[in-house]
Amino acid sequence: MSGWNFDQKSSKGDGNKKNFTKFPVGITNIRILDESPHERWIHWLQKYNRGLTCPGKGCPICEIRKKQKANKESYSYNMARRLTMNIYNHETEQVEIMEQGVTFFTDVKEMMLELKEEGKTLFDCDLKVKRRGEGKDDTTYRIDLAKEYPLPESVMKKVEEEKVPDLNEFFGVPTLEQVQRLIDGDEWEDVFASGDDKDDEEQFEVE
């Protein structure tokens, strides 16, 4: 699912190996390459130290969470919403997939609306992302509009060569059987034998 309406529940997704944006402490300048974000829900599997896209209706993990909620028990699997967009990272000089939470993308949306009032889009202007803190509880981001200019030919050529992925296709959805096998303790590599799954090493809180 793609779009700027974060109030609606989204569909799901998981994906292949690709460069994912890691914001270091300090300032990172980026250029958004998509019109709107792709949205998905992720379950955190502590055993594998990875996130898994929720397949939706009939998801075995969701069923476990429902029963635990009804019994007022602690959740065995945390769940979080993730939004992603393709970007060009000026610091790494790479096309990357930027994945963040709703708060981060709400700030990006504000930048988008500000540019829209001037008849422009996010593709016309760099964004300056300033990160403070390194831990889960003290990390904050500030996003500001930065330099407005057309991306140079060298960058556009790199964007073309690195083949910006269609995120709706890139993030595949696991089957209910695959999710159940992970719950049962099967090895991640055996469940996803093609080897094209994506690690999600960032833990998150229950939503």
C-alpha cells in the first residue's frame, strides 16, 4: 500500500537484499525519489532477531496476539508499522530504501505539503535529516527543507543504473504456512529457501 494517509490501516510486505538507510548521529542530506510511501506492518521475532511482514487475514502471530490480549497476557511478538520510500543518500552516494515510523514520515509529509504550496514536489529539493541520540529511547530526528536544485546528470545516471525498486513488488508477503513454520521454530533460511528475505534488525515497541 502506498500513500500519505497514515490514519488508515495498511497492507504488509517483506523484501530482498538492498541498501537500507542508516542515519548516523548528525546531518544526512537526502533526495526523495518516490511520490508517496509504501506502508506495512511487521512482527518482531526475537528468536531470529528479525522483523517479519504480517500476511494479514489468518496470520498465526496475530491470532496469538489476540488470545494474549483477551487473557491480559504480555505479547510474545511485538508489532509495528513501517513506512518506506526510495531515496538518494548524498552522504553514501547510493540509492537506498529509507524505512522509518509514522512520526518520521509525518515530518516528511509536512515538507511535502510545504513544497506543494509552491507548486513543487519532494523530488525538487533535498531534505536535511538531523539525528540526535544513539539509543532506542533517546534518538530523535529533525527534518528540514535544504537545497533546491535539479539532481545532476551523474546522480540521475546512478539512480537509473541502480534501478529504483517498485516497493509494492519489492516487499513480498510471507505465506501463512511460512509464518507458522517460524513460530514452530524452523530455521529462517529453510523457511525462506530462496534467500531473498530482508533482515530488519531494529527492535520496536508494540503498537
